[in-house]
Amino acid sequence: MVSFTKSVINREYGQSPLRENLVSIYGDEAVMEMYLAISVTQFFPTFKRGIGYSETCSNVQLDI
């Protein structure tokens, strides 16, 4: 599942064997839901960049 998700996000080709394996385990409907989840997670960061509200993230050091 992780390899398939990474290949979709990175726009890699050759996903057919990974997809077929997931369909055999979870079914076609579940794999379609995975596609939807992957797509939605990419929407909001892209949308924020488009409207100018994108900021870089950085680690904050806390002294405890």
C-alpha cells in the first residue's frame, strides 16, 4: 500500500502490478477510495500555494 501510494504521488509509471495486488486483497472499491484519499491530500497544499497562503515549515527548537 505504501509503495503504491508513493508511486502515485511521485507520478511514477508501472503501477499496474501494485494496483492489481491491492485490488486482489482489498477490492476495486477500496482502491478507488485510496485514489480519492491520495488526490484530496494533494489538493489543499496546491490550493494554498495558488491563493498565496503557502508558507515554509521549519523546526522550532524548544529549551526545556
